[in-house]
Amino acid sequence: MEDTLTSLSTWGYIAVAFFSFGGSLVVVAAAGVLSYMGEMNIFIALPIAMVSNFFGDNFLFYLGTYHKEDIKPYFKKHKRKIALSTLIMRKYGVWAIFIQKFLYGIKTLIPLSMAISKYDFKKFAFYNIFASIFFILVIGVGSYMAGEPIKELFNNFSDKPWIVPIILFSLVGGSWLLLEKMTSKKSRK
């Protein structure tokens, strides 16, 4: 256990930077809980996550602007999700940049859709700064504040470790089914 905590404090900040670049809220939440436990410093972990998340979405915007043809083959199966993200972008405008941070399944597609629709990069980057800060603060500080209940929850699950994968698969599966239902042809009729 001590080796694990030492490796988390050593490699944890690199993991936060790497996974925040991809928009992972799980790693940001873990950084908040680990900061509560004293294994990480929240004043270092959250700014790293903010900067990395900001650059990650800007990178996606860049890909959508300058490498549109290169990324199209990867999204052939996700045309409906791209259409949904475009609708979200058109309906909510600037707020789509904030909303997409919290939605798995389309968090990658909104910056790409905005880039493809010729949205101004300077405006996107400006709002993305605030969206990244808001996203990281909500998830990171929220998990830090909920550190004790989360710690107790994991202590309770240590007796029955099979429960955690079931809950995680249920959450991921439920999210996937919800997105599939939202983007299917049948739900539109």
C-alpha cells in the first residue's frame, strides 16, 4: 500500500496531465480525493488539469480545422453523435463549450464540430479557458469536499470488491445506452 501511495505522489501529476488532456473527469475526481487524503497537493494537481484540459480541447479544435479529411474515417460510425453535438452547439452556442466538458460520448465531438463549422478559434479558446477552469473546479473541488464519504465508500467496497466493477459497468453501460437512444433514428420518430 505504501508503494502505491508513493508511486501516486510521484506519477500522479503526470497521470492528471495526460488524462486531463483527453478530458477525463475520473482522474480529476481521483486527484481531488487523493488531495483530501494528503497524497497529492490540490493546488498543484488542479492547475495542471486545467492547463492540460484547455490544451486538449484546443488540439481537437486544431484537428477539426486543419486535418478534417484525416479524422473523417474515424467518425464514420458516429455520424449521429456528430449531428447531436452540432445541434447542441447550434442550440446552446457558447454554453456548448461548457456543457461538453461534462458529457462523455460527445466531449470530443463538440470541439471538432465547432472547428468544422468554421467557428472562430479565438472565441473558442477564450471561452474554453473559462470552461476548463469551471470543469476542473467543479469536479476537483467537489471530490475534495466529498473526500471522506468517498473514502468510506471505498473502505466498504474493500470487503466486497466485485461490487465496484458492476457499478462502473452499469454506469458506463447506462450512459452508452442513453446516448445510443438519443442518437438513434427510432427515438426521432
